[in-house]
Amino acid sequence: MNNPIALFQKWFDEESALSEVNIPTAVCLSTLGFDGFPNARFVSLKEIRNDSFVVTGPLQSRKGIEIEADNKVALTFWWTGTGRQVRIQGEANKIPESLATVYFNARNEHSKAVSVISEQGKVTNNIIALEQEILDKVAENQPIPKPKSWGGFAIKPLRIEFMEFKETRFHDRKCFLIENGKWVIHQLQP
Ligand SMILES: Cc1cc2nc3c(=O)[nH]c(=O)nc-3n(C[C@H](O)[C@H](O)[C@H](O)COP(=O)(O)O)c2cc1C
């Protein structure tokens, strides 16, 4: 298969059929930290849209601020059902408000309340009061609209490596690179 997006979808579907983990869409998102350290955390892949990988969350979070400053990111999947790893490097661009609203509205009410009330990553000196505020918001039983500061990024891949783990350690590694606007495949040594 010489289209890496189609190959990703095939691997993702095969993993989803086998996977017993709670969130098979979990992916490690790495950003370039201001202190020079790579900064990595798991997020969940929402979908592939126009050949880009979409992730969502608060834009004022550390990841949001880092992407705003430099949009080079990496996504790393490790799929235990199929024993496969996918590494993606690409450029993240903010998704339009209208699309962010669609993803936000798909969240359950508690998740929406968390997104509205919690300032992700900020220090709190009263976690109990914060949680109560969230429960009170849910109890109001009113529609919770997307806050302006919540959104997402579409990550356009420039390099994708597919690795099939082998017990022998002679792993199969295929690397897709964009060269002159086209995907080129290289087989890498394990
Ligand atoms: C399986 C899993 C899925 C997650 N999904 C998301 C997500 O989609 N969006 C998000 O903002 N945080 C998600 N988180 C929380 C992040 O790992 C992280 O704590 C949060 O985004 C703050 O990161 P930051 O301070 O570097 O911005 C998820 C965590 C786990 C373990």
C-alpha cells in the first residue's frame, strides 16, 4: 500500500477490532517545550480529516500554547493488540471554530463542564471546591456551550513510520516521507 493514510486507517481498524484497552485512540502527542525539553502527553485521536490527524482540548493549555509558538509536533501510537507502532511528525493547525463546536457538543455533560470550569494545567489550592463547581454546573441541567478557549488541531503529516514489532527484534519498519509533494516509501533497518 503506497498511501500512508490508507495504511494508517487499515492498521487502526485492525487494532480496534482486536484491542481490549479502554481508549484505543490514545496517542502520545509531543510538542516543543519552551525550556528545550520535548513535552509529551497522551490525547485521543478524534479522526482523520482531509488526510490530517485531529486532536482536541483547551487551547490555553501547555500543549496549546506550545503549538501556537511552534507547530511542529509528533504523534506516537503503540498498539498492543496488533503489536504495531506508528510515528508521525507533522505540522499542527488550529481547526475552525465550527468544527471545534461539533467535537465539543459530542462530549458528555460532565466533560463539557470540566472544559468550561477547569483551567487545564493551572495550579489550584482547592481541588475540592473546583470539583464541586463542576458538579454544580452539571446539576444546573442547562446547555453548556463551547468556551472560546477550547478547540483542536489538525496535524498534517510530513513523515509517518509504520513498525511491526517482531519477537526476533527484526522489526519491519516502513517510513513514508513527503518528497516533491508525493509520498515516498523507504524500508528502514530494524
Ligand atoms: C488516554 C488519555 C487521553 C487523553 N485525551 C486528551 C485529549 O483528547 N485532550 C486533552 O486536552 N487532554 C487529554 N488527556 C490529558 C492529557 O494527557 C494532559 O494531561 C492534558 O492535555 C494536559 O496537557 P498539557 O498541560 O501538556 O497541555 C488524555 C489523557 C489520557 C491518559
